[in-house]
Amino acid sequence: MADAKTLDDLFLDTLKDIYFAEKQIVKALPKMAKAATSSELKAGFEKHLQETQGHVDRLEQVFDLIGAPARGKTCEAILGIIEEAKEIMDEFKDSPALDAGLVSSAQAVEHYEIARYGTLKAWANQLGRSNVVKLLEATEQEEIATDKKLTQLGVGQVNRRAAA
């Protein structure tokens, strides 16, 4: 019988998943910023790109603290969400609905990340890894703040422009 997998194994597996995801997001955000027509949305994507590079750095610190190599594992979920964003950029190019679609895509990314970081934080607490909880918490809070900014941007202006 194969060795039983543990919560520690699941923690590392999920850490690899979000590390891969963050690196994919670093590649996608410049494309989304370039596609955005709203200056505020463009600036938001550019700001979040810098934050996301910080998220990658934090994850590398977590890997270091737990004594594991910083290695990603293909995350099909984030690849699918990014692919949907590409489709929106293609199908709604030159449309007043483009920015609304970009906000929607970005929020799908944020919600995925919020879920992952919340889970990793809970598992780190359970595993007694208090040394990594603060790093995961910092990133989770930035993701939550970005999601709120996207909601404000969507409700405040982007969705109205799309509906006009």
C-alpha cells in the first residue's frame, strides 16, 4: 500500500499550485493592462502586477521556511481563468463592454487566489507553521483589497459604460 498522504503533503501541493498561478498572473496582467480602455483599470492592473511580483517573492520565502524548493505545479484552474480573459479580450475588443469583461476576469482570478490563500493559512495554522502564516495572510489581504477595488471600479463606472 502506498504511503498515506498527509495534510503536510496537501499544503505543499497547494503551495506549488498557487506559486504556478501567481507566475501565470504575472504574465497575464500586462496584457490585461494593455487591453483596458479605462485609465483607472489600466493603472489598477499595473499596480497589481507589482503586488503579484511581491506575492511570488513571499511564496518563495514560504518555500524556504518549510525547506522545500520553490517549484510550481500546473494549475489548470488558473490556466482556464486566464484563457477566458484572453477570449474576452479577443471577442470584446473595441467594445464598450471590454473593461467590464476584464473586471469580471480579474475578479475570477482574485476569488481563486483568496480561496487558496485562506486555505493555506488555515492549514499552516493547523500544522503549527506560524512562521509562514503572516506571509500568507499579507498576500490574502492584498488579494481581498484588489477584489474590493475591482468591485468599486466595475460598479462605479465600467459597468455603466458597458451598458450605455
